[in-house]
Amino acid sequence: MSKKQVLVLCTGNSCRSVMAEAILNAQLGECVEAQSSGVKASGKINPNAQALLESKGEWRSTYHSKVIESVLETPFDLIVTVCDHAKETCPMFPKAVKTIHIGFDDPSGKAVEEYAKTYDLIQKELLPIVKKELCED
């Protein structure tokens, strides 16, 4: 069975979407291949988000902040917006099947504990939905 393609989209593609990409690939990797991008990609990964993912063994050196144009032609099975701005400005994907929105507060610039809270929320709220949408028949 080929893996289902999912895109996690936010504004800067530096924190929430990259965390979600890493969580999905680490925990649903048998059925999902996740990517992330930003509608206004910052071009850099938040160091606190990266450190948290490294501590959980879920960081890959291939993760980086990507502009949305770099993934527009990918035939995604599911697109998830994780911030309100991305939801409002999400472009039309020519090959997208379904788009859902699950918003998370941006921990950028906040205490390091906020990153762990966001990680836990993504794991608790986003993971089961993606699993139900793409991994269960």
C-alpha cells in the first residue's frame, strides 16, 4: 500500500506545521507521508521546536521551512491548516482531496514549556484525525 500524502500548512512554517509534520511522520509513518509549508514561509525552523523534536527522536535533517509554491503540484490526499491565517489564505491545490482546519496557538516567543504543550495538543488533536482520515479503511 502506498503512503497517503498530507500537507500541514501554517503561516511561517517554522514551528507548528514542522512539529506536526515530524509527529505525523514519526507516529503514522507506516501509512502517511507528511510535509509542511507556509503561506509566508520564514525560511528558518524555530530552534525551540527543533530542540523539542530532537529530544523526542522525531527530528530529521531534511526538515526545513518551505514556501507553499514548492508543494503546489504534489497530489496530497489531505491538507491540514494549523493556524487561522493559513486557513484564510490557503490556495487552491489542483490535486487536493480534502482540507481540514485544526488551529493551534503559536508558541513562538513564549516560554519553552509552551512548545511542549503545543506538541502534546498536536499529538492529542491532530494525530487521531489524520489517522482516521488516511490510515483506517
